[in-house]
Amino acid sequence: MQQQYRLRKRRDFQRVFKYGRSVANRHFVVYALKKNGQTSVRVGVSVSKKVAKRAVDRNRVKRLVKEVVRQWVGQLAPEYDIVVIARGAAVDLSYGRVEQSLHHVLKKSLLFTRGK
């Protein structure tokens, strides 16, 4: 994911958690906060040690989520900051299942602007 699309700072994550709305399914929780005047969507990914003890498993989930979001960045609403939190069931998912599950939760949260 390109740098302009990343949500990195702790205060930005906290702002999204505090003021944003959340939608969840079995594998992911998505928090979204509308920021007027923002020109591109920003996405952050969080995978807790409670979800996967091994760093290699946490990093795999993060890589899969970032890749899926990278492909959809053009269809996501540009004025939003989004935080994706993985749940325990996400660790064993294949790329296709991650894509399906994220599509479901992002569609449910009304974050797609066109055609998805």
C-alpha cells in the first residue's frame, strides 16, 4: 500500500476508535471515521498478540489485508480513515477468504463508492 493511503500514527488510530463507527463480521472489525476535506482514503491494520502468538502469523494476516485493500483503494470512499482489526478466525484464512470477508464487512459499512 502506498504511503498516502496508510494510517500510521497512534493518535490517528485512537481518533478513529473514539469517534468512528464500527462494523464487524466473524473475521474482521472495521472502524471508519469520515474526515471532510481529505482527498484519499487512509487505512490502518491491527492484529493483536491475542489473535496470533507468533509474529509470522500476525504479519501474514497484515500483508493479506493490505494487499486486498491496495487493490480496492480506488473504489473506497476517499474521505474516510479506516482501521481494520483482525479477529482470531482470520489467522487461518486463504487470500480468497480474506478478500471475501473484507468485502463483506466493508460493503456492510458502506465504504465502497463505486460498483463493488
